[in-house]
Amino acid sequence: MLAESEQEREKLAKERNAITTKIARYDLVIQSLRNILAPLPTEPPIVGEVAVALLKHAGLTDVVRMTLQASAHQGYITITQIVDKLKSVSYPLNRMDNPRAAIVVVLSRMVSAGDVEKKDVGRPEPAFRWIDQAEEPLHKKLAKQFMDRKDK
């Protein structure tokens, strides 16, 4: 009797696992179909009141850093593109006398710190990209190259 009960329980447990797996697969299919069939938004997403309030009080260095990090998939971006992105999220650039100059200073400091790479991309202005912290900063790469040449 005990062995039969254990076997029956084992059989039911396997059936339950199979059903749970099927349910999980159907959940994925249903979610994927919902994403595919969902209507496209006709208006840009509304930034929450808390996010807007935080953004208005955030420092320029922080928002430039966030802009570069969020744009990392684009590669290099110019100062004009950074200004446009900050305007698009309603960052209060108007509280500065010369926001472009302030952004140049912030970017220069980030380049010096090895967080950002500067590149002349053949445009009227240089472009910048965030250096992934998993990637070795440019100044460290250059220092290693220099030391390798010096040792030879």
C-alpha cells in the first residue's frame, strides 16, 4: 500500500511539473502576443511628476553622465545632441548663462577622469562616448601602451 501511494504521488508530481511547464510556456506566448498586438503609442510617454522634480534639481554633471550612459548604444554623441536630449526631457538649461560652455567643462572633466572618451568625428564639434566601466578607460590603455614601448 505504501509503495503504491508513493508511486501514485510520484506520477502526480510529474504531471504537475509538466502542467506547470506548459502554463509557463503559455504565459510567455500570451505576453509576447500582447506586446505584438498592443497599439503603438500616439504620444510620447509622460514623465512622472517625481522624475520631473528630480530632474529639475539634478546637477548638470549627473544629467550629462546619465545622457552619455543612456546613449552608449549610439556610440559617440555631440554636445548639440546632448543639449537636444536635455531639452527633450525638460532639463532647465535656461537657468544657465551659457549651457553649452557648462557642458563642455563637464565633459572635459569626465574625459580627464577617464569616464568619457572624446573623438573628432569630422563634424564641426567633437563627439563623446561613455566608457563602459567594464572596459578599461582610455587613459589606462594609453599608459599601458606607453609603458610597453618604454620597456622594449
